[in-house]
Amino acid sequence: MRQYIIAGNWKMHKDSTETRELCEAIRKGHTPDSRFELIVCPPFTSIPAAVESLSGTDIAVGGQNMCWESEGAFTGEVSASMLLTSGCKYVILGHSERRQYFSESDQLIGKKVQLALSSGLLPIVCVGEVIEDREAGRTEDVVGNQFDGIFADIDKTGFDKCVLAYEPVWAIGTGKTATPEMAEEVHKFIRGRIASKYGDESADKMRILYGGSMKPSNSTELLSQPDIDGGLIGGASLKAENFLGISSTVK
Ligand code: PEP
């Protein structure tokens, strides 16, 4: 039985004060439940506030990105060990906004995944197709190539520590959700790809989250699909009632 993950990607929202308020509201409304783990991923500057507000709870904190090198002259970057020592357990890597606005390639994302793992952070690795790919029937090719590129140099021990997120780019922040059937089809495909590369045990254990306009009104159906093991949630994670509303639909 895979434990679900409900993770909030706050993107560039919530300063430290707002972070404390949101964490307080999440903390108050959340009852620990072995069926799922809650994670919040605030912007870098708000991580200490989130870690402090959530201390003593089972709610984990994650970063939204990190540098591909461990330290050095990389102005504006944040390292894996900085995230770890700030109290992060997870880091989101390869989000489509990083690919789109910061030209991140599968190879670079793979480097980050390796560094995160060797530093003790658990990567949440994102893959997903753009609308042109879906309309041209290339979804599986694109997602499969992203998977192969990112995990080219990652062994089974490292891979087993990761979490995957399937995020169709056309559904992120648009209000357009993949239907549960569309999402399940790709999740199943990804699990098959994992089985081919890392074996059935890794495939059975891997948590594959869905991301793309998930909200309390559509999460019940999405989360009831056999290969969907949680959500990576943007917009709806910025309000405690919506974020917790989604977690309450985990069965
Ligand atoms: C995301 O940014 O990972 C995401 C899924 O955003 P939204 O829920 O707003 O579509």
C-alpha cells in the first residue's frame, strides 16, 4: 500500500508573515492520518517561517528548486545542503515553469536529482507534456523521454527515494484538469516505464502524484485512480481549506 502525498507548491507566493498564517491554518485543520503525508513548498525566504510554524507536526517542508552544484559562484542560487539544513525534507525538481522560464533540460534536472539524493533531500521530480504534444498524440513519447533523460544516471537505490509528479503543462494554473482517465493512462504508462528500468518492486512502490488544477471538487475522482498516489497542487494549496479539502478526499 503506497502512502499518498499531498504537496503544495506555493510558487512565488507568501512572504514570511503570510507563510506563518497559512501554516497555522493548515496545522489547526490537519489531523495526522497514516494514509497520506502533507508537504508544503514555500519560496526560499519563507522556508524558515514554515519550518518553525510546523515544528512538532507531521507536515513536511520542501524547496521548489535548487542549484545543480553543491556550492560556489552561482549568484542567486540555493544549494541542496542549504535546503536541508533549513529544515527541508523534499525538493521539487524539473517543474515545467523551471523548464519554460529557466530553460532547464532533462540532463540538468538529472544532475539536480543526483545532488539532492547525495545530500539527503528527497526529490519530487516533475514530467509532463505541452498541449501541442498531447494534440499530436505524442504524450507518451515526451513523458517517456523526459523520464529516460532525467534518470539516465540514477541507480535503483536513488530512484526508490524519489517521488514522481505527472503534470500536464496545459493543465497547470489554467483550470483545465486532465480527466481522471487521461491522467490514469499516463500514470500507468510511467509505472510501466519504471518497471522496465528499475523492476516491478520499484514500480509498485513509487508514488506518482498528479498535478494540474487539482482542487477539492475534482480530487476525489483523480485520487481514486489506481496509479495516482497524491497531488502536487499549486493554486489550491494557497488556501488552507482547499489544501486540506483535497487531503480529506484521500480514501
Ligand atoms: C503546479 O504548479 O505544480 C500546479 C499543479 O499548479 P496548479 O495546481 O495551480 O495547476
